[in-house]
Amino acid sequence: MRLSHLVTKTKKASGEQDPSRNAALLTKAGYIQRLMSGAYSYLPLGLKVLNNIETIIREEMNALGAQEILMPALQPREIWEKTGRWDKIDVLYTLKGAGDADLALGPTHEEVVTPLLSSFLKSHRDLPAAVYQIQTKYRNEARAKAGLLRGREFRMKDLYSFHLTQDDLDEFYNRTIEAYLNVYRRCGLGDITYLTYATGGAFSKYSHEFQTITSSGEDIIYKLKSTNVAINKELVEDIDALRDIIPDFNGQLADYVDEYRAIEVGNIFKLGTRFSDAFSADVTHADGKNYPLIMGCYGIGSSRIMGTIAEALSDDRGLIWPDEVAPFKVHLVSLCHEEWEIEQANTIYERLIKSGISVLYDDRMDVRAGEKFSDADLLGMPRRVVVSSKTLESNSIEFKPRNDPGALLLTLENLENILLDPT
Ligand code: ATP
Ligand code: MG
């Protein structure tokens, strides 16, 4: 993609009303733009990031054996009455449809997926089953001041699993934990994201959150010194819970944990029969009798992950995208002015693309070198490549990883080798 063709431009200041770092940086760089509190447009570079994150999630969910579906965001009141949640969920958006019908905009989809899957899952031979969707969710959040971290309209992957037995749910739940950890690792957050015990759903003592350590996080977690597991501070009110998670607990929390601020980037629950009871979602077991489906639900915030990466992995110069989520692998800066130099730069751009490397090409003629470099830092592609009359003289190209101060002079062949095999 030629930067001269990109519809967005970087801004000197974000002009953001949000004080949050992610919104300020992403707006300044032209990745997103706020329509109102909690609702953002995703611009070309921003949508690429969101899509890359969702591709990673999709691949990991498919690898679990879950099947992708898409359910309506627009939902009738009746299903929410069935579970008693029409009046209980304070963030539920409700509206009037034609004929005065009461409708909700889905904040989550247990009320839709349970009767939906129940219409297919009739016999023990149909189980286990798991479906997921990646979709826009709606929550009337009281405070939506943290950019992509807390949207009123936001993106979520929600997975629902259906089982005959508690053991089978447990086995799938544990595999989901591994799949989630893969997602965070591939999104560049692996080193700072922890499986975290949190208060449970209706059926289990605990749920599990995935919390990414960041100074701007809303939550406080206690990370165990001995393992890569954490406990949400809210949970620690209950001292018995600490004894469950830390068997030799001596009453002195500081001996066992370190305290951090963190962002909840995922949450998984064992639902048991809470929803199958409400919808009479029964299945016939091998003994010929009917029993309710045993369910789990597993959420991950894809737009919140994007905001979290912007918060946690950026520096004072701008964004730093991890390889798999970056809109482009390479930011090619041309400082060429002579016609033959420009032709050389164009050839390098085309050759990289032919090798299958995605490139953002700063071919702008009317922009100074300093501004091009600061834009490259702000936009945050993982690698910067510079072509100038100086590099062309020595038949080379300057190469610099975004998060590394040192630049190298390489031949085009060497550059291609590095880019095609980054290990
Ligand atoms: P929170 O406690 O932050 O309000 P939650 O526990 O209500 O979140 P879940 O219902 O567990 O959220 O949703 C699953 C995931 O969706 C969360 O772990 C988070 O990553 C994401 N998410 C939830 N609410 C929002 C929101 N308003 N904006 C962006 N992402 C969200
Ligand atoms: Mg949660």
C-alpha cells in the first residue's frame, strides 16, 4: 500500500476527548476515529489490525474443533425474560421495534445460542458440540472513557460448548485455556497475560479471566510468585478462596503474590445447566432418559485486545505492532528525489510484494525525512526499511526493527531472506 494513496493521515495531536493512551495513539496514527463515547470507526490500518487479531482467534477456535456461526445482534424480549435477565443486565440496550415489539441488542448470546443448538442436539451421539461467533456486541456501559478498552459497541468472540457430562466440560474448558493462551501469545501479549481466578458463574466456584498487566488496567490482580497464575483482587475478599488456590497459604498475602494493574482480555465460565434449564434444552443419554445440556461459555474481546496492545506495547514515539497483528510487516521509507532513485525505490517495493511481504510504502514526495521517520515510529510497523541516494550508492538498504535502536545496512537479497524467515 502506498502511503500517498492511504485515505487517512497521521495527526499532530489526537484531538481525542478520551484521556486513554490507546485512543490517543490510535487516533493520532489514523487507525480509529471516535464517533461518540464508546463507538469508534475502524480506518484502513485499524481494520487490518482488528482483522488480524480476529484471524488469530478464528484459527485457534477452529483448532479446538469449534464451528463458526453468526447470530443476530437484534433479539426479542421473550428470550431475555426466559432467563430473567431482561431486567437484570444493567448494560442491556433495549429498543422498540415495529409493532411496538420490545427488542434488545445482544451484549452476549446465551439466550440465542441455547435454544438454537438445542434444536439440533437431541441425542448423546450429537455431543460434545461447540460453536462460536466473532461479532459486534452492544453494552450500555456507564463509563466508556477508555478508548477501545471499554466500548458501548465493541467486538467479541463468544464460544459456547455443550456436553453430556461435567467431566467432558472440564476437559474442553482446559483445552480452551490453552487455545486462549495461544491467542495472547500470537498477539504479542504472551509474556504479560495471566490466567486469573475470578468469581464464578452460577455453577462453578471460580471463572477464569485472562488479565494483561498494564499500568492503565482497571482491574487489580495478584500474580502468584510461584506460578504463571493470578487471582483477581475482587476475589481475595474471600479468604477461603486463597486457601484453595494457594494450598500452604500462611495468611500473609505478600509472601505469595505480586500486585499489578491489569486489563481483562478474556473470561471463561462453566455455565452448567443455568441456560439449558431455562430453555428446557435436554438431550437423551444412553440410558434413554433426558437430561439438560451442560454448557460452558468463553468470551474474548478482540477490539479490547487491539486497545491493550496499543497501551502495553507502545513507547513515547508511537505504536509497536507485534508481527502477526501488524497491518503491514514492513514500512518502506523512500527518501529518493532523482527520477532514477525513485524508480529504484519502486522496484524494491514491487519486489518485496512479489516475495509475499506486505509493505506500507512511504512514497510521499512532499514530506521531509524527519516527518517520514516520526510517522513510521507512530504507525508502528514491526520493521522499517529506508531507501535513499546514500543507501543506493552502496547498493544497500537500511533495515531497522521498530523496537530496536540499531539500524543495519543490507543488500536486497539479505533483506528478503530476513523478512521471509524472521527467526
Ligand atoms: P468487564 O468486567 O471488563 O466489564 P465483562 O466481565 O463484563 O467485562 P465478559 O462478559 O466476560 O466481560 O466479556 C468477555 C470479554 O469481552 C471480556 O473479557 C473483554 O475482553 C471483552 N469486553 C467486555 N466488555 C467490553 C467492552 N465494553 N468493550 C470492549 N471489550 C469488552
Ligand atoms: Mg468478564
